[in-house]
Amino acid sequence: MTSSPTSLVDAVTRSFAQQGLMQAMGARLATVEAGHVAITVPFSERVSQQHGLFHGAIIGALGDTAGGYAALTRMPAESEVVTVEYKVNFMRPAKGRELIADGTVLRSGKSITVCRVDVHVADDAGNRTLVAVLQGTFMRVAAHA
């Protein structure tokens, strides 16, 4: 995993470890940097639909999570993040060995952050194809004690 300041990486890593859905999908953090988070998930029957493709709900969940954590990297310490809304455009079937969601902050304010997430699928040779684009709005909330 590539990274930036330790406290930033630690905060995202700790929070990600508590995400039951991400754990069930087999997702892992690939990159944590200020303003950017990438998450990957390998293809398996757990994340597929009936045609042998990544399920659209998996694409949405992975994109939402990558965007949320990208937003968190721009928030003050002791913050958490919740999703206000997101829109996803599916561009082509997601068939491959791994799904990669790259979340990038477009604008970060005091309480609201807007992110773009590009979701790619990688084939066995590592070639990436863009399969979906997500834009999300995320809100800062105080961390739980």
C-alpha cells in the first residue's frame, strides 16, 4: 500500500478494518494518500452476478467506500465520514480478475466533500478497463468516543 503521513494511513486503515461488507467481499486498501484512496477486490462467486461479472452492487459499494475514505483523508483528525449521496454510471460489463476503485477528492469543505471515483476491472495480464464512474458527496461527522 502506498501512503502519506502515518496518522492519516492509520485512521483510514483502522476504520476500513471495521467495515464488515468490505471484509466479506475480500476488499483491501491499495493506496491511502491525502485526497486519494484506492481499494481492490478480487473476483469470486461472492461478488458476482448470474452472468459471471462483478455485481453492480459491489461496484457501487466499492466506489462509495473509496470515495468516502478519500474524503476522510481531507478531514480534521477525530473525524468520521458518512455518505450524503452518490451517482454511478456503469459504462461496460465488469469482467476480470480484480475490481479497482480509485477515489479522488474534487472539493473539500468544512463539512461536505465531493469525490470522483473511477472503477476499473483488471484482466489476468493486469490491463485495466474503466467500467464505472461514481460521483459522491460525503459529510464530516465527529468521531465516536
